Amino acid sequence: MYGKEKFICPHCGTGTSNIWYNVWIDSANGELHANDIMPSALLTITEGDKAISICSYCNEWSIWIEGDLVYPQTNLLIPNPNEDLPAHIKDIYEEARDVFQSSPRSSSALIRLAMEKMLTELGYNQGRLVDKVNALVKSEGATEELVMALEIIRLYGNSSAHAGFIDLNDEPEAAEELFIVLNLIADHQFTRKKRLKNLINRMPESKQAQIREKLSKLEVAADTGQ
């Protein structure tokens, strides 16, 4: 968002244009000064840089130091959790939102925990997280999209324990994306199945029985490795 003419305001949540001001303190008298500038002038960030953006919709001020939003401290820009997530997983998601501004790395670790709880909820509860991911992939013949999503959260969420991996406190945009990725997994594992089951439940019982029979054959084939 920093240096962009248009972005989602952290105060009102509206995607609109902003007026930017460069801010500095006069070393001679300690007075605070500001001048409006083009957003492109903010693209190069140096130590101690300070700026203010004003939303053209709500007229609220946002304060930026060295490219980071320091006011308001908000989780408004993080998407809400998937509505079909179990309540205890939503609680972890919300906790991750609450700490995101102060520690993206801690936030990503909580997203990783939320995914692990999700896998346990789905019946994959043996071993480490990598074992649970592998079990889901093996049992469901997961799509490339699902495999990528699972591995992204597993590895990024564990980044603080691995030297040489990305520091999410330095690159919070990557940590922010993990919320979207978790919701993608939830959509794949909960929402899509829920929608399909709701449609099946509207069918006559004889038709539902046909579908259940086919599903049971798939389960038998999976158990026997056929």
C-alpha cells in the first residue's frame, strides 16, 4: 500500500485515492513539517522516512514510518475467516489477525496452527504436520492447487525455525497472503463439500442412495489401493 495512489483505506475499508505528505522535523526548532508529494516519490525508502496518507473518502489520516503502517493498528485489510471453518479454528484465525500488525511472523505461525487443527478436524491426526498433509494428499488425490496451498502454509508458518528462510517480519505482504491461502484450503475442504451435500439432500432418497453407493465404492478402492 505504501506509496500507492489508490488502496483500501485501513480506517473505512474503502478502495479509493489518497493524498500523500512527506513529514519531517526541523532540527533547528523541533517543528513538524509536511508537504504533499506524488506517491512515486515514496518508492525509495530510507532510514527514518515518515509519511502521512489521507483517505479521500473518510478524510482519516494514516501514518507510515519507513514504509510500514504504524497508525491505525488494524486488521481491517485481512479477510474474514471462511464461514464454514469450525469455531475453534476461527478463533485461531482471529488471533492471527490481531497480532499481524505487530508480528507478521507470529501471525503466520498461528495460521500454520489453524491449518493443522483443520487437518485434525478432517481426520488426519497422526504424526507431525507434514505427515498429516501427506495423508490428506494420498487419501484424496489432491489437486496441484491444494498441495501448493498446504505446503505454502506449512513452510512459511514454520519459517522462524529455519535459518536462511524468508523473514516475514521483513516481508509482511507474504504473511498477509497466508490468510487468503488458508481460506482457499477451507473452501476446498469444507465449503465445496457442504454445497454438494446440500444439493444431494434435495434429491429423492432413491437418487441419494445411488450417489452413496458410488462414494462407498470409491472408499473401498482407496482402502485396498485399487
